[in-house]
Amino acid sequence: FDVSLNTSLVLDGEGKPLLVRMVLRDITEKKMLEEKIFQAQKIDSIGNLAGGIAHDFNNILTSILGSASLMRRRMTIEPQWVKYVDLIETASRRGAALTRQLLTFARKNNPYVRIIDVNEVIDETRRLFEPTIPKSIVIRTVLSPEPVYIEADEGQIQQALLNLCLNARDAMPNGGMLTVTCKPVFINEEVVQQFDDAKTGHYIMLTIVDSGVGIPSNVMGKIFEPFFTTKEQGKGTGLGLAVVYGVVRGHNGYINVDSEVGAGTVFTIYLPRVMDGKQLPKSKPTSAELVGGTEHILMIEDEATVGEIGVDILRDLGYNVQIARNGMEAIQMLAETHETYHLVVLDMNMPKLGGRSTFEYLRKHHPEVKILVCSGYSAQMLDDGKFISSIHGFIQKPYEIDDFAGTIRSMLDGAETQ
């Protein structure tokens, strides 16, 4: 434990040394608190860095994904080359999912909730963590024979699974077995009693089982606390299981852990199941079905490659498009031209005159023009309580060509999309 030592010399009535007073204070809790505060500040700094990297990476992915989509539309590609376009698009979407995780970690992104198949999430997570698992650990995945759907943020669910699997890896330094299973279940009153605020109903049950060292009973009640870790100094932040708990509870789910020292650990997660097939997302229109138009559009984008691919997409859809590299250039173009723009695609992070200032100018001097705000951050991250309610539409980078085209067409036809 840590102590502080204060000493003072006590004199007698004649001013001669009488004794030395020593005061020892146990400052273990104080040092632990300071370390946790430092760790929180460090994590916050890493989060800010991660958020900036994710934002810039989203711009890169926008160019890659848009280019691949245009290749598919413009070219009659020989069958043996189609798979490479598919791979580019798939890799870009995986990159977009990773940046959403970075933005979520950095608290710069609200959950991207949609209906997902848990079987697919497990497969994708396995591809991510398998390269980090030593050959001495055998990995088994036992999936549901039928698709099992939940309404969730795929990136967050994947992050929770990843954290649990990496924890299991660390618990088996000498090798062992890691098993991930998924199956639909019905939670009855008996199971409900194991959790606070639980409800009976249909759930997806995920289990992550390892044959590792196990968790001592004296720390079992602390494992979901932020910054609690049993790992050596520098080998764990103590945030992994806290993130898992937060993700599960944030999706109205429940988590339970059973462990025996020397035998292994079982984490069991219950997530509400989506039962009604009609709730599943409708298939997106194919590129051939995209609806364009002939309206005049001004694109304000400082990233050259993003602007170029955006203009190419819009022109490919039939629109008349001009581009400005920043807010000042856009204002100058609007002042010098007699052309009427029906819609402006506005990036938010720009030099000289930022997106918000440009937005306020357009709203004041050109109220008839509809504005589609475009950003690598989520709409909620940009919101200050008033901003989102005042825009006509929003789309987050990297966007799919059909989402981009559909959003613009809906706005021009009178709908607001946020």
C-alpha cells in the first residue's frame, strides 16, 4: 500500500529538541483515484484522436465506395472482374463499420440501430479476432440454423463480442477452447428472476465459453466496473467488460457470468429478438433503379477526391452540378451567377468558412435553396439542440450511392430526410 510520511520536531520549554513526531497516512485510495482520473483523461485523449482519425478515414472511404459504385454503373464489366468491385465495396463497408466503432468509442457517434442477423455478426467478429488468437487455442462457433434478428448497432454488438473473446484469449495463456454459441430462446419467469428489470419474452442467447483460469469469487462482483482489471500493469485498461455491460444494457439486454477457478468462464448474453419478418429492412434499389433528375445542385466540399466523386455521381444521375471548395468560394459563386440552385450539398468541416457559418448564410440569403448536410460525424454529434431541426436533410459519410441519390431525390420532391 502507499503511505505519506510527515515529520516534525517537537521542542521543550527551553527550545531543545524533545522528540520527533511522525505521522503516517494511508493514501492507497487517493493514489488509486488519481490513477483512475489519469486513465480516464488518457482514454478521453485517445478518444479525441480516434474521432479525428475516423472522420478523415470516412472521407477516404467515401471516395473509394463512390468510385466502386460508379464503376459498376458505367462499365459493362466482365464477370471475372465483378468480384473485385464487390470486394472493394465490401471492404469499404467494413471500414465504415470500424469508423463507427471509433466514433462510438470517442463518444462522437450515436448508435446506428438497424435490424441485423446475429449469426452474421458472429462470423464477422470471428474474422476480426481470429488472427490475434494463438494456435494453441481452438475456436468453435455454433450458430443458429436459422437467421436470428435483433434491432441493434452492429458495431457495438461486434465490439462487445470482440472484448469477450479477447478476454477469453488472455485467460488461456497455455491454450484451450473458446466456444461462441447463438440460439433463440424464450425467457420465462424463472430466468427473469436472475436479472434486474428483466421481462419475459423471445431473446437471442449468446454464450462465450472459455476453458481458462477462471475468475476468483472475491472479484466476481467487480468485473463490470470501469477500470477494474486483474491483468498486470499496462496490459489492460479495465474498460473491456465495462463496455460489454454498457452495450448489452443499452440494447435492453441482460448479461450473466459463471466461473470456476481453474475450469473456465461462461458469459451469457440475452438480447431482445425481432420476431416479425415484416420489420426486416427492405432491399435497397439497384444502381439501375436509381432515380436522378435535371435540377441544379451546388456541392460545397473541400476534400478534392470526395468532391470529385460526388459531382461525378450527381452528373451520372442527370443533375447539373457545380462545385465550390469552401464556404467563401460558394458565397462568391452565388453572388456572381444568375443561376438558381435547387439544392446545396454542404460539407461541415471546411477551411476559411466552416459548414455552420455557410449554412447560416444560405438560410438567411437563399432561403429557397434546400440544404443537404454531409459529414463524417453523425447528425447527433453535430447537433446543439437547434441545428438538426433547422436543416432539410443529412447524410453521413461514407454514403452508398443509392442512399445519396435517394436522399437528394426525396428532398427535391419535398420530403425532409434526417
